[in-house]
Amino acid sequence: MKRRDFIYLTGMGASGAALLSGIPGMGKSIPPEKVLETVDVALKKQLADVALNAARSKGATYSDVRIGRYLNQFVVTREEKVQNIVNTESYGLGVRVIANGGWGFAATDKLDKDSIAKAAETAVAIAKENSKLLTEPVQLAPQKGYGEVSWKTPIQKNAFEVPIKEKVDLLLGVNDAAMKSGASYITSLLFLINEQKYFASTDGSYIDQDVHRIWPAFFITKIDATTGKFETRNTLSAPMGMGYEYLDWRPQDKIQSVTTLYKGRYDMLEDAKSGGVQAGEKLKAKSVEPGKYDLILDPSHLWLTIHESVGHPTELDRVLGYEANFAGTSFLTLDKWQSKKFNFGSKIVNFVADKTQVGSLGAVGYDDEGVQCGKWDLIKDGILVNYQTIRDQAHIIGLNASQGCCYADNWSSVQFQRMPNVSLQPGKQKKSIDDLIKGVEKGIYIIGDGSFSIDQQRYNFQFGGQLFYEIKNGKIAGMLKDVAYQANSQEFWNSCVEIADESDYRLGGAFGDGKGQPPQSNSVSHGAATARFNSVNVINTSRNIG
Amino acid sequence: MAILTKDEAHALLKKVLSYSKADECEVNLNSNDSANIRYARNSVSTSGKVTQSQLVVSSAFGKKLGIATINEFDDASLEKVVRRSEELAKLAPENPEYVPFLGPQTYPDSMMYVQSTADITPKLRADLVAQSLNVAKNAKAVAAGFLEDNTSFNAMMNSKGLFAYNTSTNTNFSVTVRTEDGKGSGYATRGYNDIRKLDTKKTTEIATEKAVKSANAKGIEPGKYTVILEPAAAAVLLERIFFGLDAREADEGRSFLSKAGGGTRLGEKLVDERVNIYSDPMHPDLPTSTWSGDGRLQEKISWIEKGVIKNLSYSRYWAEKKGVKAVPGPDAAIMEGGTKSLEELIAGTKKGVLVTRLWYIRDVDPQSLLLTGLTRDGTFYIENGKIQYPIKNFRFNESPIIMLNNLEELGKVERTVSVESNQNYLLPPLKIRDFTFSSLSDAV
């Protein structure tokens, strides 16, 4: 399905469309009761063996097969109206092979034995044809077979089992709260994803996984009819690797700051109420004076800066040049890693890659080439110590096993290196958000993610946000607008002088991170506690088009 | 599913509709064969072939709509999918914005399908990539590229007698060539309906020349510069205007096309009077679908004429509410140009910056359509009509509306591909004064 058709199907129009780019696994619509059925594991094993045997018989030296059933549910509302309720399903099989030393891939949505065998044959034929263009054969890191194993996202409440009416009532209540507190328009949505993935390989693994994700979100617009000016305020929720329990908030899940911030659970109604008020405040806020400011960045904002300036440049495939034509390469070249002294950030900066973190978007038991997932350091005490990689690139950094970072967004997409959760470790000393603000003479406190852009080697970035508060002499001095900051990744992380303690640690995340050709979407979380960055360049983004 | 003929598609969809018991029923059918080769580090990396079909059935009872789809085409499956969509419609809440399906329409036959592209073989794909790799290897440079081709058909029919059918083919190719030391990088991209027009060797030669010439770039101060945007660079800025032509957003006051005090800027002169932008599904160099996803006829439409906003796009609901014609949004856009080549635009430039490609474009302010992003893969300083030396990449903060008010000159139109959306356009290179570069980037 083309992205445009999906937007039409959800009835979202242009304002929401930008937020939907790269939602994975668009497929066919199905009725609600169908989503609760799962495909029998024994059948999946039989189908997988057909593909593996066919590939082997045609000359493949390695093959893996993924049988995927990708379910999405979207409930979309605006103001007092339900725009659309869509259930989609995408079910099919992708087979990847190595033949004559090169990769080949083919996929089919016909799951009869002949079609599966034919897909495997096509994959082998492609591999053989393209092997003429290889400079060296594929070198796979060894991987033991796990036999028949399974893994499930540890959800408490399957969102697909929650009645549509309950979801509609929640969203219409959210819209009502926002409108009553001053919003001119609101679009609210629930995005639910269930990936039922089956992986099998000639290494002897048969892995069945059931992965769940949820993203409740809203987008408020406030218009000043006389001036024609408008401001927006987007949700402060995070997409999570959780069930519907994410929306069952408890008092301990809230952090009180200038606005309520959410940790692990989300009170959508309260956030919408605040959002309506704050969109109005933004219209009247002072336009920022450009210059150098100390920034206090909330995790609901900082996750995106981490994603772009730490997550992407530590992807080994980018470092090596595999993404040079589209996503780009990386400034974190191998010589910087080999030196063991490349100062990525200040000494308090520690980043961990983790595919096991409970509640995170990236958590799975095994990746899409059958490697059990784990956790490792990327930046240790400010120094670059490792990358993220997969089986056919692990040997380049001297590893004899993959780090389990392989992912495909659909059965019809070929798997490749994708980002694990990459998180900033909280500060070791006890410090709250208020403690950080108190120390700042001239600064800006930024909450929520906004506009984002970074170059193809991940040096120069620019970020906006949702809420901006001026800090004067250790105190919040009112709201600002038209704020964006620009920095160089290495200079920025070296300007990190304080990080709040683990009681403030929260996850943010990307529901649809794009990479690859044809583009694929990945979901990934980034944890952080509120952090301070000294003397960052802030620009004013206000313009007049006459 | 193979590519069905018009008669075969008609018979299949008619059979699906025969199962309907709803007040209204509409059926859309799509089948797509796609294949690609990806390469990097002068070697093929991944490649694949995927076939997918989808039948979408929309059933309505009053203002309650249900949608279900299937990818099996035996009679039992076809009846089952109709029943499912009817069950969903009964469960759905009433949509006050529901508009009954369209009646019969007349469409011209589209020109998107070219048999030579549909007939592409794995060997031809590999040969086209080999030609690209040879150019880079001979220049002792490193290529990363992507070649993809699609062959598809779309058909729709509804209970009011509408029937529409189109076939199409397309191929997109892009290549980034880097010098071995990583100090220079160049890019080129092409898109065609006909694979025979694709010259991967020539395209890679352009990227290679840019890579070699862009090595060891000098840093110059950020600020306002005259720029020449090659069509691929212009595309990613201009398409933000094309995507933002929705009348409802403008009427609601939340678009760059909204007017202070209410209403839209339809009929107002918003940009330089030399700016003419239109869409035309029957343009021989960029044919697109002759009908939109909901069956509306796609016609030649002027969006900006002599700098004036001439038309906005409407959903059928919003058009009915506003009492205007429901013009669907464009599938591609065409901007009229001039007669000068890129070289001639450079020759007529006293001081300026040549931009090959722009990257990571994001909205900063929807009110002014302020965008940010960076130059990439070939940025050069021009003085006295000549390229003098390569320069380091810049971040820009600029609105395409302001940019089209600062228009100096338009070059000759060519077909290009947006690196952001993968859409094809017909666009000229643009010479713009006072383009705002706000900081330097070390990226190559």
C-alpha cells in the first residue's frame, strides 16, 4: 500500500500525514475478530521447511525464512468525529539465501508449497546472477541453532482485545478535554501493532515471536483568528513495546514539572487538557532571542537527539558505507573506534545498546536472522567503544558473533542492520529536574520532540521541540516560542555537564524510523534522564511569507 | 497475480460486486511486481523480487462504512471478503463526513505502462548495475546505488456503475560515488517509465565527476547566497508546496495557504510571476494515473499560474460543503522552466553556490513553510560564471515560498526524482537569490 493510500484510508489528511511516514507493515484490512487468531506453529514449521529445502536443493549454502503476520489497528478521530477505524493484516513469507557467495531474496503472499518453493528458487537465481558483481563472498558470523523456541512481549493487556468502543470513547474524551481547554482542532489516534514472526534457518533455529507495540497520540492546533497565526502542541506520550496497560496510569507514573511528564504509563486525558491550554500560551509566548543558551532537555525531547546523533552514527553498516546512497555514512569511522580514545562526549556520558529492555520498542528475544538479543556499551565514560552490527559485518570489527541487530519491517522486506534501543545512562549522583534548573543562569528548558534534521554523516543537527521555557537565574521565567538549536554531535555531547538520577529515567521512541532502499521502518526506544548542555547555539525560526 | 487485461479486471470486479448486499459497494484491485538491486562498496549487497496483490472491498449501509481486503481470488474468498466488509460496516459508527460513491466516469487510457520495463530480466538488472560499477571502479572511486523497477495494474468498480483501469511501469535509479579517501562525494538520480531510457553508465559518470571535483572542500561563511539548485535539489523543497495544497487545511486556518482573518489565499499572488506549476496525467514525459484512488478523473490542473494560487485540492466531502468542484490532489507536478542549460545558468552567475542535492528536509514552521535541511554530494562555489572550487556543506533554513519570491532564473525542465518521497517530477534548475544558509557541516 502506498503511504498516500494509507493516509486516505485513515482519513487523516495532510496535518497528520507527516507523522505517519514509515509505519510498518501496511496491508489488507480485516475484521476485528480475525486479529485474535494466530497461525499454528506446526504449520509455520512445515512451510518454513519447504522454503529451506527448496533453497538447499537449488544450491544455497545458507538460507533463512521468515513467515510474518503483521497486524495493525488504527483508530483515528478529530474533534467530535471518528474519522476511521482500520484493521490491517499482512501475511506472507520471505526467503533469503546465500548462493555463489552472494545474497538473494524473494517473497510471496501465496503460502502454498509450490509458491514457497518457487520463491526460494527465485532467491537462489537472483543470488547467482548478482554474484558476478561481488568483490568478495558474504562472510557470516557463526550462529548456533536454537531448535524450537519462542518469545513474547510481556504485555498485561492485549490492545487488540480491547473493544473498539472503549478506544473510541477514550479518544473522543481526549478531544473533548482539549477543545474545552482552548484547542481549535485536535486529531487523536491509537496505533497498535502486533508482529507475529516466525523465523527458521539452515542453522537449525525455529523461532516463534509475538511482538506488541502501542502509540497513543494527539496533535492540537490553536488558531488566533484575527492575526491568522497558529501554534501546535503534540502529545507527550511515547510509543512503547507494551500492551493497552500503557494507558492505565498510576500516580507514581507522573513527574511534576512545569507540566506533567509521564514515566512508563500515560494519562492521555490529562495531557490533552494541558495541551489545549499550552497551545494557547504558545501563541502569546515571547519569540526567542537567538544566541547561546544552556539547555535543560527533558527525556521526551532528548530521545530524538540521541536517536539521530548517537543511534545512527554507531550503526556499523553506515560506518562501512553500505548506506552511502541514501541514509549516509558516519563520522564515527573505524580509526576513531580503534584508537580507544575518541572523545564522543564528556566523562558522564554513557550510552548502552539494549535489545532486552522491558517496555521498549526494540525488545525482542531474537533478531530477524536468528540471533539471541543482548545488551552492550557503545559509549563508555565519553569514549566510543563499540558499534551495532549483524552477522555479515561482525567480522569487520573483530567479533565472532553478531550483536543481534537485524530486522525487516515485513515478510516482503529483506532484513538488514537496524538500530537497537540506544539509551543515555542516568547520572550517578542524586539530582532532580529542579536541581538541574537551579544551576542555570541563562537557559531554555525544552519538553517534547519537534522538528529534526541532521546531515548524512551525523555531525550537524537542528532540533525544535513542543514546549520551551526560559530559565533566568535558576528559575523558570515564562514560555518561549520559535526555538531551535543547532550543534555538532561531538561538541554537543561534550557540553553535557549534568544528568538527573535514575528516578527521572524515561523512555521516548521512534515508531517509524526510516532507513534502506526501498525504505523500511523500524521501532526503537531511547531512554534518558533530564540532562544539561552548556552554551548551545539557539536560532529563531519565525519567518513572514507576506 | 499476473497483470490482468481491462476485460479480465472488469469481469473479476463484476463478480465481486455480485455478492454485495450493502447499500453501496466499491472494489479496488491492485497487483504489483517489484524487483531491485542494491549495491555499496563497489559490490552488490542485497537484492530481491516481490509480488503482491490486494483486493479492497468497501461496503456502506447509510453513513456506516466497512473495509476489508483479501489476496485470494477463488469464488469463496471473494464472497467472504464482501461479507466481512459488510459486517465491519454494521459495527462502525456513523461517519458524518461520509459521501456516497461516485457514479460512472470516463477516463482516457493512461500512458504509464511500457512493455520493455515489464519485460526486464534479472540479467538486464545485473548488467545495468555492472555498467554503473565499472564507471566507479575505473575512476578508482567507490559506488553505492539502487536500481528498482515496478510493474503494476490498478482497477476499481462500484455499485453505481463506475469502472476504472490503469497499468503502469516505473524504474528509479540513484547512485552516490565517493572518492576512496572519503573526501569527495557525488550523486545523480534518474526516473523513467521506460527502462530503455535509463543510462546507468552516464548517470554514474555524472556522480563520479562530482565526487572527484568535490574533494577537499573549503569552508565558507554561512549567510545569504545566490544558489543554483539542480532539479533533484529543487524537488525536495518544491514538493512541500505540492503536498500542502489541501483546501480544508487552508480553510481551517492551519496552512501556509490560510489567510489572516479566515479564508484561503486562493487567487492571491504568492510567488514570483514567472512561477507556473501544474499537473497533467497525460504529459508524455511524466504520465500519471488518469484517476484518483476514489475514482475521480485526474485532469490537467494549474496550481500556480503567473505566481497566483490558481487551484487547491479538495476531498469530496469538503468540496460538497464548500460548493466547489472536488479537484483531487496531484500525483506528480510539473514546473515550467526556461531555455538555459545548467551550464548556462552557471555561466551567468557572478557569485553563487551550486547545489547538487538537499537532504533531511523537515518542516520547522508550518505557518511560513520554513524548512531545514543540508546540502550534500556536490556543493560548489561559483564566481564570474565558473565553478571555482568545492565548498563544505551547509545547513539551510528557508521557506520555498520565500525562495520562489527570490527567483532569479529558471533553467530547462528535466524529469527528476525526489530523494525524500521517491516521487518523479518535471522541474527546471532554479537560480535563487538570498537563500539562507545558517551553519556549516563537516559531512562529506
